[in-house]
Amino acid sequence: MELLRVLWILGCACMSSVQSSRLKTPALPIQPEREPVISKGLSGCSFGGRFYSLEDTWHPDLGEPFGVMHCVMCHCEPQRSRRGKVFGKVSCRNMKQDCPEPTCDDPVLTPGHCCKTCPKGDTSRKEAESLFEFFQEKDDDLHKSYNDRSYVSSEENSHRDSATDFVSLLTGVSDSWLPSSSGVARARFTLSRTSLTFSITFQRINRPSGITFLDSDGNTAFEFRVPRADTDMICGVWKNLPKSQIRQLEAEQLRVSMTTADNKKEELRGKIIKHRALFAETFSAILTSEEVHSGMGGIAMLTLSDTENNLHFILIQQGLVSHGSSSAQMPVRVKLLYRQHVLREIRANISTDDSDLAEVLADLNSRELFWLSRGQLQIAVETEGQNPRQISGYISGKRSCDTLQSVMSGGSALTPGKTGGVGSAVFTLHPNGSLDYQVLVAGLTSAVVGVTVEMKPRRRSKRSVLYDITADFSAGVGERGGDGRAAGSLSRVEARHIHMLLQNELFINIATAQQQESELRGQIRMLPYNGLDARRNELPVPLAGQFVSPPVRTGAAGHAWVSVDQQCHLHYEIVVNGLSRSEDASINAHLHGLAEIGEMDDSSTNHKRLLTGFYGQQAQGVLKDISVELLRHLDQGMAYIQVSTKMNPRGEIRGRIQVPNSCESGSRGEVVEEDEFHELVFVRDPAELKKDPHTCFFEGEHHAHGSQWTPQYNTCFSCSCQKKTVICDPVICPALSCPHTLQPEDQCCPVCDEKKETKETTVVEKIEEDPEGCYFEGDQKMHAPGTTWHPFVPPFGYIKCAVCTCKGSTGEVHCEKVTCPPLTCSRPIRANPSDCCKACPAEDTPPLEDEEMMQADGTRHCKFGKNYYQNSEHWHPSVPLVGEMKCITCWCDHGVTKCQRKQCPLLSCRNHIRREGTCCPECIEDFMEKEEMAKMVEKKKNWRH
């Protein structure tokens, strides 16, 4: 059904919109479908089970056996309604006519492309057609979830690597009738593809309840509800930014506002800007004023020189210089203080036009560097002259929602090796300069003798050890000789080392009895925040070659965070280290069920789900449609994540995972938390309804266009509003097949009386045992378990050609088409216009017409696109904008359309091509040989003539 919907959208996209003069009955919900959950307030397009932002382009994926239509490009075009609301409209076009003319005589069509190109003989092309990738593509096709947005292509990954950072200073609003707030906040933003993550710290204001992004016109572009917490840090993400908002963000036209829900109702607001200091910033400060309701504030971004102890800083301030000041320049003094004692002082000028101030504090001494590392240095800016104004704040290591972590692998050791072990570490830097660490080592065959934090070695044989934490390491009881963990805190981290840590310049090294210099090593690097809280609450799961069955001696390692949300969707993030990019450009991560691992063949696909394909060192995504069995394995700790490469297609590193969950019925749709109900609006404002020209007024109440309700005058009717017109239909009761019926007082239709002799066991009492029943969206009514009814579809009323049933055990509504009896006459008639099935008035042989195909008389036929097909009939499907697909054969199997792509033989060569008009690729060597033979035959013909 999903395929038919996509085909229908493609068909509509290639036709001009024509106002239809004839109403058509909408498709009935014969099988329940799960539509993609779209975030409220977002404009975009829904296509093929995915959501696309405005201006997005993509190749439609029709699923198996059709695959991706590489010659079709779809575009989410922004449209504007009469009321000015922006929405998206899908349009698709065929790109084949835009293909350039190849310059060679024998162009070939490579897989995954639309246009023919000249054949290339480079090695990268041969690698791309390797046997491993062939099986991985098959595995991807079989197990990929199409509502799962986890796949990251190389193009997308390169875009992620070029993420853009922004910053905002938020101060009290001065243009409000309320007193200006004394609070100050600093917000840092990172734009990666279409997601904007943000980390916000604040001072002198209670924890905000909401964050609002405002566009260039002052309209609300996005709202974020701040979760309750006891920290001064807010972490969040704005997903699926429309391209228009991205353009405004990059043009520095967006603003951000944060408000409190307490009695003060304070608001801070600031402009989102790019800044050159963000890239090098390792220390920061928020500057506030002691004055009440001043509206003043500032932020300082600081960094140390790479070789000298010079502290570079940039100050951004707001409110120090009043807008009504006549002076173009305002002299200020910048002070560096320790316990109110002035250590350094710099004089400079600021203005209302340029709020930035860049300076350098040269040659900090050892005491100043010590106080800097402890967060005890204070920076202050004070205006000169009468009535001086001042803002100040303490300097500490840069704070954000990012995660300091490291994956230690044998491939990154000082002497690279392949041990199959793994090291995983997570660090937390506090404002007072202390550094908490949690290190886990697993899969090593000899005892750990050293755990150290180091710099990059000056020479290959000379390590630069900064901190030795071996004393905190304890080996695991009953585990491998090298397994164990270390947890503790470094209380005396130097300012220079904090700077290097936040610049990704430090490493963690594991030495063992067999490799006393280095067996595992990894770079400590900052992992950007991505909107998931699992990183802040849980330690990652280590991934090692020793955990694969059978164990793999590899230089690769990794770790992963895995969580299951309230909707039973699986969120995962994987970080790897030590994989050779020259050999393993593609990585595939899988989630397996371990319940059958003892006897399960490695090639089996039971409980196996492809998570993502990714490049580089990191991958993340969401898996939404998870089976109950897999969720149970996760809950019991009988599941693992595995990373496969071309060298080890059956797994190179693996880790066992356990995610406690209560998902007993599998993944489900969006669930609204209880504490969110007070913010949701379920009923439209009556004042708005009166202004709507399409509103219906009935029984003293206004009803919105398209709404349905049960009238007061008769509860056995259903009414709907269709553009100022009220349509009410009586409830049509389905025919019952039971011999004895009974009419409950609170229902409109009779029900079967299963035991007429005993009134105590009537269906009514069964309904009372399970009072929840089923809610049907069509008539917006609750239906008792086990009852049947005809669905109500506005504006057409009750559809007698379908019957819905409430499944009492699950609360699900199942609707199916009424099967009409086979007819023996040639001219059947419909006795009443509302009847679903025709009847025979006289004896005759039945002709085959489209109408009879629709009502399924006798042997069931199939409808595909706009055509009908007899049972067992075969055909090649035709896809809009593409045409007939001769490599795919469809057939009608008793009313069910089945399609299959032509099975191609497995080729033993690495370099493949596919000629136009053929369905299967062939070896390029065979192709070239055939071409040479054809040319020789053509030459011989010419010689004869």
C-alpha cells in the first residue's frame, strides 16, 4: 500500500493540477498504516514514509523490488495558502533528458547512476564493486527500515564535518513594559546539515521554562520546552530547519529568547551571530552586573597561545554604552582580578556600533595560570567617567553539552598492532578545573600495567606523560587478564593542559605486560552534542574484536551509546577508532538478537537489523519499527551491536548491550507525556471559529470545516461540517450472521446474543469487562470490543462496502472490504443506491467489467496504477516519469499484486557494467571481448561488400 501511495504521488507530480468536477470516494483504511510522525509546526513534505524540509531534493525510493529511482528528482516546493501559511508540495521530474552526451564510443551505465559515463579502470571503482559490498547492499535492501532516517551518505557526512558554529549573548529585554532582567546567558549553536544543536548557560536568573527562536520578521520559528533540572546548563536541538531559516541563520537574522515561568516572568533575548573566536575558544566567562534590572551583560571567549602563556580574549557586551550616548567611543578598563585584587588592567574603547573588544593579556605567570585553571580568575569591564558601569564574571574552561571521550584501539597505539582489545573513556571537566574520568578496558590478553594521559610524543620513542592514573585501575574479577576499569578525578589539571584537552590535543594510553609502551591508545576528543541524553546518563558499551564470534584480531575498536525512548524507538550512536580508511572506506553497523547466537548461522538474518552505513569515525540514527523479540533481547541484555568491514564482513568489532525497557508490544507512535498535556490545545478557540468562513453553525455551536460529531437530537446519527454545510447520516448497522441478536440500550446497532438462555453472559456484560474498546478516527466514537460497524468517511457518510471490527484484546480497529457473492448473470443491478453489492435480476453469464473488478465478484482481480489485471496475468509495471520497467515483472495472485526483479547471476569479476536495454550487469572484460568480436564481424561484412 505504501508503494501504491508513492506511485500515486509520482503520478500526481507529473500532471498539472486540474479541478475535478467529480467527487471520488477516498481509500478506506483496509490495513492500518503508520504515517511518519511530523513535528508540530514544521513545514515540509511527506513522501514515501519520510519527512522532507522545504527546498529539499531527493531520489524517490519505491522499495523492493523497484529500488531508488535515480533518474527521477523530487523537490519539496514551498507554497503559501490564502491565509499566508507556508506548506510544502512535492513535484518530481525525469532527469534523463538532462544527461550530458558521453565523449566515448561505448559509454556504460554504472549502478546507482542515471546517466551513462565513459568506463574507467581505476582501482577505486574496482573496490566499489567488491564481493563484500555486493552482499552488504543486499543486506541493506532486505533489512533497511524506510521510515528510519539513520542512513548517512558520504555527501551528508562531508556536510556534517563542515558544521558551522554560532554564538549569542542574551540580556534583559529593554523594550518591554516589565522591568529589565538582571540575568545574562550565553548560547552556543552548531548547525550540522538541517539540525541546530545548542548549549546555553545562564546566571542571575531562574531556570527558564522555554526557548524561542524568532525569524527576521519577529515571528516564532521554533519553540523548545526546557526540561526541569538543577543545573545552569540547557541542552537542546532544533531539527529539520527549513532552508529559508538556514539562510536567515547564516545571514545573522535570527534571534533567540528565553523566558521563565516563575512569578518574575523574566525574559532574555539576543541575536545569533557567527564569530571567529569560537573555533579557538577554550576558556569562557559570563559577565553580569550587580545592579538590579540593569539589562547589562557580556560574554568573554578566551584562549591560550600555543607556545607562550598569552591569554587572548574577545569580549561581547550589551548595555554598557547607552544607545542615547552622544560619544562615538566610550573608554573602558578591562581588569583581571583574583579575590578582588587587580592583577592586570587594560584600557580600551567600545561603542554602540561595535560591541566587540579584542585584547591580549601577555605572559601570565605561574600563579595566574594556576588560578586560571582553578576558575578563580575574574574578568571585569568598567566604564570611565561619572557613574561608571561594570560587568564581571569568573573564567573557567569552556562549557558545553558536548562529550569528552576517547576510543582506544591497537591500530592507534605507538606501535600499531592487532590485539582485538578495546579501551573506552569518558571525561567531565568541572568549572574548578578538576577532571573526572571513567576508563574501561576489555579484550586484552595480558595484564594492564599503565594507564596514562599524554601529549603527542615529541619523538617516536619518547612519550610525554602528563598524568598517571594507573593507581585507580582495578582488574575485573573472573574476567580476562587485561580487563578492568579506572574511575577517579584529577584535581590539579594545569591551564595549559585544559587548553590542549579542549583542543583535542591529548591522548590516553594503555600499556600491558606484553606491550609495555602502548597496546591501546586513543585521542581524547570532543563529541558534538546531538540531542540525545544517553551520553550524559550512561557509559558507552565497548566494541572489540575479541567479542566477535569467533574472535577477530583487529586493530579496530569502538564504543556505542544505545537507548530506547518512550515510543520504543531505538537511538544509537557509534564511535570507532583504528579502522584503515584505505581498505575499509565503508562501515556497516548491525544490531543482532543474541538469543540464538549459540546455534544461529552467521549468515542468518533472524533478529538482524541494519542500523546504518557510515564513513569516518562516527554514526548515529534512530530505528523506529523494532520487533517485540528484539526489544525483549535488549531488555534482557541478550543483544549486541556489531561493526562489519570489507576485511571482516561477518563482524570486526562487537559489544553486548542491555537497554531496560517495557516495550511489550513493539514500537509505537508518538506518546504525549502527562506533564505535557497542559500545553496542548485540543479545541479551537470559539472566537476563531466564528471568523472562519467555512465554519458550520449547528445546535447552537460552531463546528470547524472537516470536523465530525454526534448530534444531540439523535446519538445514532453522525454529522460532519463541509464548508458551511452540515451533513448528518443515520448510523447504518452491518448485517449480523448470528441467529439471535439483542439491542443494547446504549448502542445504536444490535449485537449477537451468544447465550440467549442466560442473560448474565450477554455481550453487554463483556463490554463492561473491557470498557476501553476502540476509538475510530472516522466517526470519532468509542466502539465496544467485538462490535462491527460501517466506517463513517466525511463527506460521503457511511460506507457500506467496508466493515470495521474492534479487536477487544488489542484495542485495534481492523477494516476490510465486503466480499460480494459471485454472480451468474450478465447484467447485475444494484437494488438500492446505497447497496454495496449488485444482484442478478435475471439469469445470464457475467461480463468482465471494471466495476465488477472493484467489488471482487468471483475470482479476485488486481489493480495496479490505473489498470486492472486478471488473476495469474503477468506484466511489466509502468512508473510515472520513468516508463515501463522491463527488468521487473508483476503478476496477479488472487487479488494481490506481486512484483519481482529479474534475478541476475553472481559475477566473479570486480569491474561490472550494464548495457542499456539489459537488466543484469556483466563483467567488463566479457563486454569488451563481445564488442571486439562484434567489430570484427562488422569488418568482415564490409570486406565482402
